[in-house]
Amino acid sequence: MANVKHNEDVKNKQDLQNLVTGIIFRQCKSFKKDDVIQTINYYLKGSEFYDNISLIKEYVTDTLNLLQSRDVVRCRNGSYSVRNPLIGSFPD
């Protein structure tokens, strides 16, 4: 995977989007949206986006919606899972 910027290296909204996408794709098991938001905020320490929870939540929600529409992510009862790219199925 690509080297994703974090902490003070996240300088613009594209860097933030890359961090959001990278964190989501690195999830190996089911996850809750709020847990991902907190993880992303942790990796934003030193950035101007740190503690901007409303912006982070917006990016996470938009990204998850897009990935769901592409059948890369699925949601069941508030838990999200990412399709395994090697075998093409979702973890259960």
C-alpha cells in the first residue's frame, strides 16, 4: 500500500481524504464508523485538521457511502466490513 501522510504532514484536504481512505482499507475486521473517526483523529495530531470531528465525520461518511455504492464496503447493523481484495469476499 501507499505511504499515507499522517500527523503534521496532513496539510490539505486531499491528504485528509487519503488518510481516511487508507485507514478504512486497512481494517482487517468489522468496524464501527465512530471507531474509524477516532483513529483518524489520532493520526491527525499536529495537523490543522486535528479535533475537527465534524469534518472528519463528513469525510468518513462520504467515503463509506461511495465505497458501499461500489460494493467494496458493506454495512450490517452499524458494523462495516471491507471486501478482501485477494478472495473477493467480506469477512464475517
